[in-house]
Amino acid sequence: MIRALLGDTATAVDPNSFKSLAAAIFVGVVGPAVFIVQPGFVQGLVEFIGLTDKQAGYIASAEMWGIAITTVVMTFGSHMVNWRHIFAVSLLIMIAGNVMSTMTIDFQAFLMLRILTGLGAGGLVSLSFAVIGLTDDPDRNFGYLIMWVLIYGAFGLLAMPTAYALVGMTGVLWFFALFAACALPVVRFLPISGEARAQVEEDAINLPAGLKALALVAMLSYFLAQGVVWAYLFLIGIAGGVTEQGVANGLTISQFLGIAGAFTAAMLGNRIGRSAPLTVGILAGATSLLFIIGEFDFLVYAVAVGVYNYAWNLVHPFLLASMASFDRRGRVVVYAVAMQMIGLAIGPYLAATVISEGVYVNVNSLGIALFLLSLLLILPPVIIQTRRVATVSAHLGGANGM
């Protein structure tokens, strides 16, 4: 059975083959399956398990901490393990965690089980990215992964109110377990290891350590803001007066706008620099939160969360590209991914600490403040890096003209 699951480990697998790429994308969707529909999941914890708003935030944070821990560990230790073993074990952990979560409504027990589930999810997230990074066209293939993640999220959020009505939280947890089980047969198509390939941006230069640290804190602040807001977007909509299905519809629309945001980033590339897209995107994300404070109708909610998700997926690629350009060894971008996952883990916990039951203005305010902080922190290293590249290019151009 183990051999059938892992396949022939003596024969190398081409990560560019259709089967391997499709398998990597599939497990890359399964890994963050709960996080992508986190607003609906948090709403279910409150309505169907009976947790308080604060407890639901702690649960969301706990699962993300599991993902963050495994992602960070695998970032530095993936070269020492058989990848197929990790994929298989991670899937089995996710299955077990979700199935056991159906057996308790005790807060502490549920919290521990979600950490366990997150540990499994983190293995899938980190190694699916690693597999796609080995392909000949990683930019295109990461685009495919993001597209399928957002499509899953769109239809998942749309279906959650109906799913809760039909099968409750227990049925939704069983879906997550079965979704992970469906990925087991594709493990055999995945590589068993990968070579470390430092992807260095053409415009990469070595910035001073202080500016690199500033950039990493900016990354942490940006994803803290995302973690604070994303977990509570469903409950924010309901508190504002929108129906559950209306909230689900708005979040579904926002996922498709997220695809548009990622597509915009891909089309722009570095043709207009990074300062302008980062400034516009971060300010748009922060501003959108001002419109979903207090009472509002479906149209306002749909537009606000649509702008929010568009901005998120526009900014994310530019942030990663910026991190990759701040040193020529590829270290900063590795640390930046760790900051991203840690931010998404801490964010829901921070939100839970400032929330008033049923009132979410503090969540919006905290998210806005963290977004603005991230913008203030990221602009200095981005601007200095751009100027230094321009200076070097001018110097080389002058030297070549002599």
C-alpha cells in the first residue's frame, strides 16, 4: 500500500510533466483549503459550534500557526527529507485533524486539533511551492496555482451558507478531510527531492542590513493586517446588515477580483517600478476597510471586499519581487515568506484581543493601521534600491560608451 501511494522512488520525476505539475497545483490548493475560506469557517465556528468571536479568532490563529511552523521548518530543512513522504504524512495529518475535529466542541481540544491540522497543511504549502519553483517556467505556473486557489475560494465561500444549512460544521469538516484524501493518489507523481535554486532578480543589489530588516518588518506588518481582517470579513458583513448568502456572494466576487489583481501584477511586471503599485495597492486595501464599518448594504460590502482582495493580490507579487531585489543571495525573500506566514498566524489572534463581541470597528482600525505602517516601512528600501540600480546602470552605460 505504501509503495502504491509513493510510487517508484527510484525513477526521477520531471516537475515539468503535466502529471507532476497538476499534482503540485492540486496539493497546493488542498494545503491552504481552510485558510482560503477562513471568513466562512470563522462564521461557522461562532454560529454552529457556539464559540465566541474571540475564541473563533484564536482557532483561526492556531491553525495558521501550525501552517507557519511547518512552512518555516521546511524552508530550511526540505533538502534533508523525501518530499513524497512529507506530502503523504501531511495529507494524513490533515485528514486525521479534520476528522477528529468533528468529534468535539470543547474549545481547548478543538484548538489543539486545528494546530495539528495546520502542521499538516504547512507541509503541503511549502513543498508544493518548492515543486513549482523547480519547473522551467515558475512565474507562469505560480500564476496557475494562484488562479486555482482563488477559484476554489470563490466557489467554496459561495457554497458555505448552503453547506452549513445542509450538513452543519461537521459536514464541512468532513469535506476538508475528504478533500485531503483525494490528493493522496497524486503523491506518486511528485518529485522526491529538489535542488536549491536561488532565483536572483536581475535588478538585485545588496542593501544594508538595516534596510533589509525594515523591509522584513514591512512584510510582517502587511500580513499581520491581512490576518487581522481576513478572518473576520464574514462576521463583519453580517454585523453590517448583509445576509449570510449576501456576504458569501460578496466574498465570491472578491475572489475573482483577486485573480484580476494577480493578473494585473503579472502584466505590469517591473515596467513602472514597484513604488507606485505598492502605494496604490496598500492604500486601496486600507481605504476599502473604511466602507465596511457600522451598517452598510450588499453593494457597498461587495465593492469594498472586492477592492480589498484585488489590492491584496496586486500587492503580494510586488512585495515578493521587492524582497528578492534587496540582496543577491536570495536570503531576504526566504525570510520574507516566513514573515508572511507568521503575520497570517498572529493576525487573527491580534484581532481577537481587540474585538468587542459583535462589533468589529477595532478590527478594521487595526487592519488599516498595520497596512499604513507596512507602506511607510517598505517605501524607503524600495526607493533606495531603485535609485542604486539606476546609478549602477548609468555608470555601466557611461563606461560602455567610452
